[in-house]
Amino acid sequence: MVIVIGGAIMLFLRGKSTGPAPAGLWREASGFGKVHDDREGRTKVHWRQTLELEKSTTGKNESTVRAFIQNLTIAGVWHHLNALGFDPVGPAAVMLHETGYGLSVAAREYDNLLGISYTDRSSGKPVDRPYKFDSVPHCLEYFDTMMHWRLYADALMYANDPESFVTKLHEAGFNSNESWLKGVLLAVSRIQQYLSK
């Protein structure tokens, strides 16, 4: 099965509606329902819990780099990515871009923080469809597994160099759209600026 991140489907996924996505669009990612490493309880089970905590604390869910990085830290995602061997800035930039600061339906309802999708060829015309994950650790585990596929070997070599990592992901076809690369590189820059303050 080929994993593709589609620009068109991601526009849909960034929608901020409060209801779940229409039935039939989502497919369970491999490993759904199994036990996933939550880094000794330091990674929250669901992203929605983080958004609910932010809203109960601040009265809103912000679309800012500061709030997003703080939420990744509170949810344990930052630590989890670090423990997997990544400089968290690269994957976090993908997350920020793909989920619209973590507020997309994919992130809220299905713990799909990275916009990971599959190509559905059942109708004869290839269509990108999103995966659903049973938890945040499941999503991170799946991403880490993907990065160990031969397809992403070059990207994995740059796991600690966010700009090169994102560029190599793009070159490998994680998302081949040039606007995706520009958007994620901009997110890398904005995250690095925030962290350097």
C-alpha cells in the first residue's frame, strides 16, 4: 500500500467543523487497536484531550506557533519524537502545516497529526483518503515505521536536520506538491524562531 499525502484531501482535513468526518473516508491504519508505546505514560492518548485542556485553560484554541508547540509538549509528542530519534522541529512542522495548528478533523477526531493518507483505487480513479489512528502514540509509531521504509531512507538520514528532513520527505514523495514543501519549510522557520526566543 502506498502512502500519499494529498493536497486536496488536506484542504478538507483542515476544516474546523466540530462534527466527525463523513463516513467512508477514513481507513484504520495498520496496528489499529493494538498496544502502542506511550513512553511510560508521557504521551497523551488522544490529541483531543490536549485541545480540551487548552480550551478549558485559555478559553480558546489558538492558531499560533506558540500554542501549537506548547500543546505538542503538554501532549508528550515533542518528547516522543525526540525519543524516536528525530529533532522534533521537522515532524512538528509537518504537523503544523497538515493539521492547521492541530485543529483539523483528522487531528481532533482520529489522532492523525501528520496528515497520513493512502491512495484508494477502488473507484478506478486514484483518490487520497485519510487514515485514522486509535491514539497519538499509534500515529507517531506509524510515522516512525514509515520513516524506516526504504522509500524514506534519505529523509531518515536527516532526522536531526529539520530543513533537510522536510526536503528529503518531499523528494521521496511524502507530498510532492511544491506548495506543501514551501509551507512546511516556512513552518520549520517559524518554529525555530519561536524556540530561539
